Amino acid sequence: MGQGLELRKEYLISIIIATFNAGETLQACLDSIMAQPFKGMEVVVVDGGSTDDTISILEKMTLPGLKWRSEPDKGIFDAMNTGVDRAAGRWLYFMGSDDRLLPGFSEMAKKLQSRNTVYYGIPKGYYLQEKRPDYVLLGGKFSRYKMAKYCLNHQVIVYPANVFLKYRYQLKYSVLADYVLNIQVWGDADFKKKFIPLEMALYNMTGNSAFKKDPELARDKPGIIKTNMGLLVYWRWLFKIYKKKLRGETF
């Protein structure tokens, strides 16, 4: 584990951004961070060896608490693990260079209290429905069962650093390692989860996981759910899959 995980004193939140040839989007991302009223944060950019103007943008930035590195890596989740190791915040937040922070991020920062609680909000574009707020895809409150069905939007979650003393992004899941980590965390009684209905980020709906498949996860998901969520959720999820098969739906 990185030394930063043991320190966790200087900043309340570390914002971790994995980049590669992100010159077209990075400046606007960093500007949205700089515009936040909340200032108790650092920004950790882990770049995979960009050959465009990503590095020149970083070199020119005067954003307080910005630190970055650029060298080849094994993909986005390898970069995010590196960011975890370099971070010095008590809470960690992940975003892409094509995401933008909204004012709700600073509001969320005021709510962070328990070092063993995962706080999460809602992404811009997905709103709570009055009748069934617990079943809005990517938004609303997530139970274990809902997490088994859907992947919570990564840009609405603020993790206590303690999560990453126990878990890491598994590189075998090249597209949805964040989903695997969230299944593990939601199934872990050591961490409470608190939903606060704040719009934290405007996110890119055409990002890495929007259209790509993760065959490793498709194969392993039943075992991951069974191991982390317990038999009740596992059997309920299997029944859901069975009904979808009967209707001829994909899953």
C-alpha cells in the first residue's frame, strides 16, 4: 500500500483523475474543480504517458494541491490504484477528464463525517422519481440488491480512504473494475453507506464503460455477488436473470 494511505492528514478529499491523451477535455475538468467553493482538497492526476498537450496543460496549471505524474501504465484502473497510493486525503473521489464538478460536490464535502461511511449522491441527468426513488438506474439510494443489478455511477461516490486499505481495483476487469469494487463495499458491513441527494458531477455518458463489454465480469459476476452480497441477494438476483431469459432479454 502507498504511504499516502497511512498519512491522510493534509486534505479532506483527494480527487483522483486518470488521463491519457486528454488534452481536449482536461482543462475544463480542472477549471470545474478550481471553481468549487470548497478548497480543502488535492487533485492527483495519473497520466498514462500522453503524447498530446495533456502534460503542457498540467505544467501550466496553478491549481492549489495539484500533483501529477506521467508514465506508461496498465490502463485506467491501474492508474486509479496509483492515484490511491499517491493521495493524502481522508476521503477519495474519482472522476474522468471529461467529467465536470457541480456545486453539489462542495455541498457533499460539508457532509463528510464518519471515516467508515461511503457517501454518495446523484449524477447530473438522473433524477429521483417520487414514487420509486430506490429503483432509478444510476441514481437514488442503493441497496445490496440494487447494487447486484446496477452499477452506481462512479462520479457520485466519495469513499473513505479506509476502503482502499481493504480493497483495490482488480485489473482483470478492464471495463467494470469499479463495479466489482462497489459490490464488495456494499456487501461489507464494516462500511456504512449514506445517500445524500446532491448532484455532484456532470459526467460523460459515452465514457469507457458506456459501450464496452467486460467478459471477465460477465463470467465472474454470479460468484462475486454470492461471495459479497450473501445468499438471499444472490438467489433473488438469479431469479431476476431467469425471468429476463424467459422474456428473451439480454443481461
